[in-house]
Amino acid sequence: MIMNGFLVLKSPHKNFEGIKKIDESGIEYWEARELMPLLGYFKWSNFDSVVIEKAKVACENSGQAVSNHFADVGKMVILGSGSKREVKDYRLSRYACYLMAQNGDPSKQEIALAQTYFAVQTRRQEIFQQLDEGEQRLFLRGKVKTHNKNLNSTAYNAGVKNFGRFNNAGYLGLYGMNKVRVQQRKRIGKDDVLDRAGSTELAANLCAMSLG
């Protein structure tokens, strides 16, 4: 769908955003086992040996380090007996997801949708990386404002009344001090902490909000 000259991705693309994670450095990633059903696959052995392996080959052929995009990780799962077992999984970059979509079964509607989603998102990231520090900061500040608005709305619906205390808990978790102490440390008076933050600090805040 096109709105105001921009491509707006509709559901089920929202599902890809829903399982996206952000690490402590503000870098987003996906987990292969969570991505698998969204690509129309339901058997790990086939998904791993066919789709992931083909994507790894494509990654290597493009001159990229496979380990940078397909990080081997283990995941603990609970069996029917109640015991736990570690299973194989991958921590995937956006580029890895894009390659997997490109190397999936083209007859699957899920693959076609994933190809569109990751192609658009990969292009957006390329554009973002070309921005200077100031432009990146403005972009991230907008994202943080949106996340803050959604977080406060969720908190309100959950019955939170003291938003000063609620927001200070966020500062304590990220900075180890309340908002006033952060302002004092930064020597910014009563200015909004995030309005005076750089792109790296904003990315860290975005990460904390996403994890929360």
C-alpha cells in the first residue's frame, strides 16, 4: 500500500516486526526458529539443511562473513516430560533473513511476503547508514518518542497511575540513576534527557524499550 509517497507494509509483515529483537548495542536480529513458520516452514531439519544452508552459501559468495549474519546459538526447550533440552538455533541479521527469503520455496506465499519485507527493510538500513550523526539522531529520536508513547499507553491500560515513578524506573534500569540525577550528570538543566542524547545513547534507549 502506498501512502503519501511511502511504502506501508501491512500484516502479515507486522509479524516480522513482532519477533524482531534488539541487543544491548541497539542492533536488531531475528531467531531462526521463530522466523521459520513465518516463511511457511514447520520442520526444522528441512529448514536448516535447505533454506539456511543455501542462504549461508549466498552470504559467503557475496563476500560477507557468514558468522556475522548467522550466529550459532543454542536454545533451551521444555519437553513433554518437563525436562529441558538444548536445540540448535541461529541469531540472524536482517541481511541473513533477506537471503533466506530469497532462497526459500518461491511457491510459498509466505516467502513472497518475506522477500518484500526484508528487501524494503534492508534498503532502509542502507539509507540510514548513509546519514550523518545528526540525521541519525533525529531519526532515532522519533523512533524513541513513538516507543515511549506506546509504552505509556500500555502502562495506562494496565492501571499505572504514577507515571513519574514509572518513567524513573526506566532511567534507573538504563542509567543506574533517576531522571534528575541524569540531568545533573549531563549538566543539561531541566532539558529532556533524550532530546540531548546522541545516536548511540538513543539506540540504547530504544533497545531497552524493545526488551521491556
